[in-house]
Amino acid sequence: MKEVLKDLIKHKIGFISLLIIFILVILAMFAPYLFPYDPFEINVNEILLPPSLKHPLGTDLLGRMY
């Protein structure tokens, strides 16, 4: 196992792929804290709003944040 990790770290593509996997695992672990909004919540008061500080990418047809 150690030899495989050493070989992956030596090669540029192997190192980059390990780094991407590590970042994805960290994002998956902290996803509820990074994105606290419920994806199934419908907010009819905020339908199709333009980008703002509250909704950086705006909202969709159901008032959900992008």
C-alpha cells in the first residue's frame, strides 16, 4: 500500500488525482455546513430573483437558491 501511494505521489497525474479525491472527500464531509439550504424547500416569495448578497447566483422558478 505504501509503495502504491509513493508511486502515485511521484507522478504528476497521480498526485493531482489524489489531491482531487481528497478535496472531494473533504467537501462531502462538510457539505451540510457549507450549503445549509434545503434543496427541496420551495419559497414562492423569492422566485427568479437576480443575484444578490443573500443569493449570489440568484434563484430559480421555485425560489430555490442556485
